[in-house]
Amino acid sequence: MFELINLLETVYRTISTDLEAWFEQFPQGQAWNVFSDYCIGDPNKSNDTFAFAIVLNHDTQSNIEEYIAAVAPSDIKGSRSSSQGLIEYLRCPVVFSVSYLVDKKSKLLRDYMTDDNIRGALQDMREVVAQMASMIPEKVDCYRAVDRRLASFQTEMKRRSPNSNLARQILLCAAFASIVCRHLAVKKKPRFIRWISDRDAMFDKHEITRWPVDMETKGDADFFVFIELDLRTMAPTFYVLTNAQARATFRDYIGGGNCYPGEVRKLIRPNDFSALLPPLEAVRSEFR
């Protein structure tokens, strides 16, 4: 694994000069996001692609999520074109994009990553994590969680027929991300780095990224009911909005309008159905 990272770092030098020139405009100690996405195994493309966007934490997480959900409501790999809003965001001064192209003929660098190489790399990484946990005891819970994931990976690789192709995908992605994050850590001494492993991971606690609403046809409704499903427990959460509340959280974008969960949660208590109850005076009049 370490030999692989050395190889990748040699390739990375070709863009590091441009990246460092871009870094100059930002002070040290800022917070950063690293967003990544991938296009692997597409028969219509000659390369597998691992793309990373290094983004200054220029706004709140909820605002960044809202904007990306608006301009990229679905995975762009399945689209013929990207929205102009997403293109403009990726070209704005707080974003630097890096893409790694891996020739498909290499089978995800199969010659560099045999199953034995992967097994050895996992053991090496677990030893590094154990050392970090010993050196930084206040972060021990974090390192234990990392070690559990690596142990699970090891178990999969011990199977009689492990998914070697998927294992190489995971390790390549992790290696690419480690180089980007280390460069950030060394050059900018960030307050923190948040790696979002793919577009959907930004929203994966709750699959919902937006609630589509057509105000032209539904704008006269008295109430709007939105449902959010927690993918970890499959437990539903209900949000009941009056017409005024729905309009307050509504955003009208080209291609359709949406109410965004982040805005709804700020305004509405979950599982509160009191808005559907008749006024107390109306109930009293029924019993007079």
C-alpha cells in the first residue's frame, strides 16, 4: 500500500504546483471540505475516473447541501449534461478540482494491488491506527471506529473468493483521498478537513435531499406533509406544514421547485400533528 501511495504521489506532483498557487489566497487555520465522486466501469469511457473537489468551508453545511441538492438533485453520472449552476460552483474561486484517470486496461492497477498486497496493506493500516490511538488518547474512540472498519475489510478479504475489483476501488479511492488531505494538512494547517466520500454521502443519514413541490398546482393546499426516512433504522419522521410554512421553506429553481429538509427542520418540530387539530374553540362549540 505504501508503495502504491509513493507511486500516486509521483503522479500528484504534476498538479501540486497549481494547487499550491491556488492555496496562497487563503490563510492557514481554515476549515475545508473534500468532495469526491467516481465513474468506474463505464463501457463508454476509456478511463476510470476518481474526481475530488477541494472546497473552502465558505458557508454553513446546510447551505452548501441545499445549493448542491438544488443544482445536482441526482447523480450527474446518469445525466447527459451538468446543470449550469453546478458548473459555475465548481469554477468559483473557493473550489479546486483534481481528477485521477486510471486506464481501464490496468484493471484498477491490478498489478500493483494483488489480493496479498491488499491483505498486507490492511494489516499495516491497522498497526498505524493502533499507534495513533496510543499517541492521541483523546481521539481513541475515533481510531477504534476506524479499526473496526479495517477489521471488517480484512474479514472480507479472507473469504475464499473476495471481491478483488471492489477492494481495489476502495483502496484506490482511499489512497487518492489521503494524498489530497495530507497536502491540505501540511500546507494549510486546517482547523478540520471533512471528506464527503461521494455526492450521496452528503445526504445519506436521510435519503431525502429535497421534497419536490409544484406550487402552481398544489399551492392552494391547506397543509403539506413530508416524510423523512432514517436509513440507519428505517424509522419515519413526519413534518406537517401549513401553507404559509411550506411557502416559507420553498425554493423555486429552474426545472422545479422544492422544499428543503434543512429549512423545514429549522421551522417545524418533527412528528408534531397539532396543526391538523381543529382550534380549541371549535371543539368546545361542538359540545355546547
